[in-house]
Amino acid sequence: MKIASFNVNGINGRLPRLLEWLEEAKPDVACLQELKSPDANFPAAALREAGYGAVFHGQRSWNGVAILARGKVPIETGRGLDGNARDDQSRYLEAVVDGVVIGCLYLPNGNPWPGPKFDYKLEWFDRLCAHAQRLFACGLPVVLAGDFNVVPTDADIYNPASWRNDALLQPESRAAFARLLAQGWTDAIRSLHPHEAIYTYWDYWRNRWPRNAGLRIDHLLLNGELAPMLTAAGVDRDVRGRPGASDHAPVWIEIALPPSARLMSSDSKTSLAPRS
């Protein structure tokens, strides 16, 4: 089973690139972020024609997350996170595909730092950690996939000095990510590639893609049930270099999923679902 995460940076404007990648990579599950589209404009028909069912949680002009599954429709188990009834940003969606719980997230960027947007980033991160703790202990294989907008360490960026005032590298951001991992989650990329310079995002500015001046901010975190099934992980780096590309590249894992893991029924929806 291949599970991928891809910040598409506008699903309708970059739909040809997305469809091209889906045809080439053939992920069984694809978590998408930054749709920048209300639900009414989500290209469900085009994705269905490409062989993918979808659940989605959109928002006009900003944010938005979706979960695609090849040859089927994911079983949605919730959207949004507990803890802030006033939060109407479309940043979290959860579903089950073949017995694996998929949490797709687009964590707030937090810039400019310091300020209200950074405060919201940390508040949202706290709520994610609370929900993740429950997911980790649910007894089912779980992956948290998405754009976390956090560079975990200086090894995950081409030049930390030039980003020291960015919200992605602040000590509070990194500490929140570390608290999440401390629950027991496995960072799939670092688990299999502990010493490589691997990036998932290259800003459009300052010639950063040709210079390989990248950051690793898109992550796939696996709970204790799923981590032992991990067999491969990587980044489809070449996708970033294509005309009209997103500033992110898809990141993916492959897992050896036993038949018993596929037996979860839709009856689990109530116990897993977060409330918006």
C-alpha cells in the first residue's frame, strides 16, 4: 500500500500536474493540502475519471484538505479538531482506507512571527497533539500525513541562518513537533533516511529550486501499529521542477499491509471522529 502527501498549492489551477503525478506514481492513498477551493468547485469528477474517489474539506481561496483513494471512496471519520469552536479554517480531515486511519492535515504557517498568526499556529498544534494522542492509542494503524509547516531540525533545511526569523524554524514550533513525536510517532522519512538531505518544499523566490535550497516540512508520521509495516519512503522530487508546479513535491511511504488490517468497518466512524 502506497500512501502519499502532496501540498498542491491550488488544486484547480494545478489539476493537470496532479493528474499527471497520480497516473505516474499510482498512490493507493493521496492526502492533499492547500486546495484553495470551496467544496462546490472541488474537481471530484476529474479525479473519479482518473480512478480516485475522494473526501474533501475545502475553503474559498485558502487552506483545504482532501483524501483520495485509488478505486474506492475513503470512509470519512471526521473533520476539524476539538478545542476551538470558533475555528472555521479547513485544515484537518480524517478517513479510513483499507483499515488504515488517515489523518490529513495542513498546519498553520504562522507567519509573520511573532504575532497572532503564530499564536494560532501553536494553539492549533496543541489541539493536534491532543487528538493525535487519542489516535495513537486507538489500536488501529494510523498515519498523520501533511504539510506540518515545521522544519524539525537544522538538517532539514539548506541554510537555517537565512530562515531564523521564520515561523517554521522557531523553537516553539520545533518543540511542538518534538512533543508530537514523543507520543511515539515514527517520522517515516527520517526512519529510513536518517542522514540524507531530503527536502519537500522549495520557495518560488530567489532561485531556490535550481539551487536546491529546500526545506523538509511535509511529513508522514506512523503510530506503533503502522510503523513496523513501513518498507519504503521517499520524495517525488522531479514533480517540483515541472512547468506550473506546486512549490512542494509529493512525499510517500510504502507499507506491507497484512490482510487482517483491512477488516475495519465503517462502524468505527463514531469512535474515531474528531468534532469540528
